[in-house]
Amino acid sequence: MKEPLTSSLNEQMNFEFYSAHVYMAIAGYCSAESLDGFANFFIVQAEEERFHAMKIYKYLNDRGKRVEFTGFDAPNNSYNSVLEAFEHAYEHEQEVTRRIYHLSDLAMNDREHATIQFLKWFIDEQVEEEAMFDSIINKLKRIDKDSNAFFMLDTEFSQRTFTAPTE
């Protein structure tokens, strides 16, 4: 694997860890608003992002490449609404998708077939992530000021858990 691809995989691993921080910050906002189900949703999302980061960590190690950790900026900790928080999360997932596509382009240009295959899982995952956030945003817009529907969604999200996918 060529150095630019290795470096970019390291960057993505760190960005996945940053994504976990983004979601924990949103969870903190939700908790402060006494929206424990929404907080749980984002805590679970953070677990998923750490899983993604560790998947890249393991792949780099399996390929005999050096894993390098970097720091990152503090995530946003304040929102005006749950809808705004979800819209921010959706934009963040779109950025993750752009980054995964960039990695895939690098791998294809290098004819790095193992990495192309590895990244296919992430591409499929991003389709699911973006669709999930888009769907939730649409629901939040529909329920708008209907407090019953809003709290039903909060209750639904309190049941969300993370189970690492088997491969």
C-alpha cells in the first residue's frame, strides 16, 4: 500500500474517532435538555463510530502499516433544537461519505484491490447512515410541535443499542 493511501486511512481513522466525539457532544446537549432517548441514540452512534475507527486501525495493522493518532478540534456542544442537532449530524455523515469516496478513489488509482474491498463495507455503511439521518430529520420536521410524537420518538430511541456487525 502506497504512503498517500496509508496516510489517508490514518486520517480517516482519526476522523471516525472525532465523529464519536461529535456524537457524544450532541448526546450531552440532549441529556441537558432531559431528552434521554435522543441522548442514548447519539451515545450508541458514538459507539458505532469508535467501531469504525477500530476497523481501520485493525486493517492498517493487518497490512503492516503504522497507525498514527492525531488530535482534533472540539466538537460543537450547543444546539438550538434536536432538529438542528440531527441536521448537523447528517451534514457530518455526508462529510464522512465524501472522505470514504476519496479513499476509494485513491485505492482504485493505486489498484489496491484489498483496500478497495475493505472500503466497500464503509461505502455500504454510509448509505445506511445518511438514509437513517435523513429519515429522522423528516420525522422531526413532520412532528414539529407535536409534543406527544416528539416524546414517543424520544422513548423509541431510548431502546437503541449497538451490536457490532459480524463479518
